[in-house]
Amino acid sequence: AQQLTTAQDQLMEELENNCAMVKKLVRFELPKEYWPEFGFRQGEYAAKVTADSEEEMSAM
């Protein structure tokens, strides 16, 4: 049972990381008028992409 819980925790962490990466890609690649289709709330990410974000995306 302990091994299963550990495996589930690892899988959940991987899924959360993948979800965060997808959100970053949506923000970076698509105009903000498309963001609500991906579950973003209005104003959630209203700030424009900064140089730091661009560097992060180019590192992917």
C-alpha cells in the first residue's frame, strides 16, 4: 500500500508539472483572447510576457 501511495504521489506531481507547463505555453503562444478556452479566468494573467518569461520558454 505504501508503494502505491508513493507512486500515486509521484504521478500527481508529474501531472501538476505538466499542467503548469501547458499553461505557460498557452500564455506564451496564444493571444489572450483564446486563454478562457483553456480555463484561465479573466485577468488571471493580464500582465504581458516579460523578458524573464521569454528566457524561460526558450529554455524548454
